[in-house]
Amino acid sequence: MFETKKYLSLLIIFQFLSFSSLGQCCSMGNPLACSSGSNMLPKNSVRLYTYIKSGFNETYFRENIRLINYGVYKSSSYDFSGIQLGLGLTDRITIEHDAGFFFKKQLEYNDPVLNILAQNGKGISNGIIGLKYLIATIPSKGIELIGGVSVKYPYSTKLMSVNRVELPIEIQPSTRAWGMIVNLMVSKFDSDYGINYGVSHKYEKNFSDPYNYKYGSINTSTFFISRTFLNKLSITMNLRNEFKLSDTTPTGAKLASEGSNLLLLSPTMDFIIFKNLALSLFGDVPVYKYYFGEQLSIKYAIGFGINYNIQLSQ
């Protein structure tokens, strides 16, 4: 019992140190980072995973049709830094906390006059604390079934303003509301070919903020396959489908953007520097885009991460 309290205290200290470097204020949810930072942890081990990710959106789409010379905005972009701290309570239970900071979350207007007034919605994103459980494993066949549940919480429930001007909802750095996330993943390691593959699904539900605005729920399904070369380089290919429902406004008014269905190819490379230290490079490239209503469409995202593991005791 004493050992468990000691590890939890260490986890809290690490998390406090990580927050001290992030700054203050709120996020629209943490942009997904495809990396080994999401694996289960052995008992009494700690993982610190930090990453930066930049994304760029341009060109309006309606359904799967590109719209020419359309819309108020020319493009949108973000620069995000995330941090995840995990602790292996047992060989079957891993707890994690995610946090992050938008250094930039910005819209570029087609009108040069409006663009001069454009603001940066920078700030801390929602925190996410969760638990993953190894439901079942068949070592002889290399099969694992992992389930997880997380709670997403806001650091602030207020709309962000800059120079007393309230930022557009598109660049607010926080949902300002609570939410929940449920995960399920099944994977298999094929020793004959040295590859690991599987499928996962994540359901994310957002609740209403104090202004009765609610971000749409998201269903994310992923097929992944990975292989390690020379015990140093791991290459993973993720094919991810994201289905987002429409946001809900206080008045129930119909929005121009009513959700989307995206198919993304997300390659990841993890390179082991030392025994406990690995570097990651990952990205998102759209394969198929379908937008309900008129929306700026994703063009690309790219990120870089550092993964560090500590074994506290046996």
C-alpha cells in the first residue's frame, strides 16, 4: 500500500512539473498523436510521452465536392504541444493523464481587412484522465484485448476573449465542458512475420458547456499494422476513420458545418535511442473526405514526439 502511494505521489509531482511549463487557460480537445505512447505499461513503470503537432486546413468542401472561391475563411491552422503521463498499477491496469497547450489556433480570412483583426486562440486544452484494462490475453497466439474509459474535463468553463473580444467558436482552445471517452482494442502479434496488427475503436462524447453549446460526438475506428527492424526502428501504418456529429447550439439553429466523415492515413516511425528513450515522427494525410455542410477541409498534420519509460521497481 505504501509503495502504491509513493508511486501515485511521484505521478502527481511529474504532472505538476509538466503543467508548470504549459501556461494558463483552456482546448478543443487534444489533437490525436499516433504513437507508441498509447501502449499498456508493465507493473510499477512510468511513461512520459510528450509531442508537438501542427495541422493545416484549407479549401471548403460540401460533401465530397471542393468549393472554389467560397467562404469567409481562407485557411485554419494549429500548433499543439501535448504531454501524457502513464503509470502501470498492475500488469493489467494502466492509468494515464493527458494535457496539452495550443500555441496557435488561428483562422485566416479571405478579406485582408478582417485578417488584420484575426486572433490566436492559444491556451491549455482539456485534461483527460483515464484507465486502461487488459481484458484478455492469449500469449500462445499473441492476442490481447484492451478496454479503456476516460473522463475529459475543462480547466476553464468560460469563453476565451482577447482584448475584450470573444474569439470565434472555431478557435476557442477548450470545449469548456466535461466529456467521456470509451476505447476498445484487439491486437495480435504474428511471430512468423514479426508484425503486430489489430483494430481499435474510440467513442468520445462531449457534454454541454455553461452556454449550452455542445461539441458533436466522435467515433474513431482504426486499423493498424506495425513492424520493428533491428530492434531499433518501428514503423506503424494506421488507417483511421473519424465520424463526427454536428455541434449543438443553444438555440438549436442549424450550423453551416454539421459534422464530417474522414478517412486518414497516419504513418508513424518510432526510433529507440536508448533502452528507455524513443523518438517518434507521425503524420495525418486525408484519403477520403466527406463534410456535412460547408467546412474547411484538412490538408495535412505532422508531429514529433519523445517517449521515456522508467521502471520504478520489480
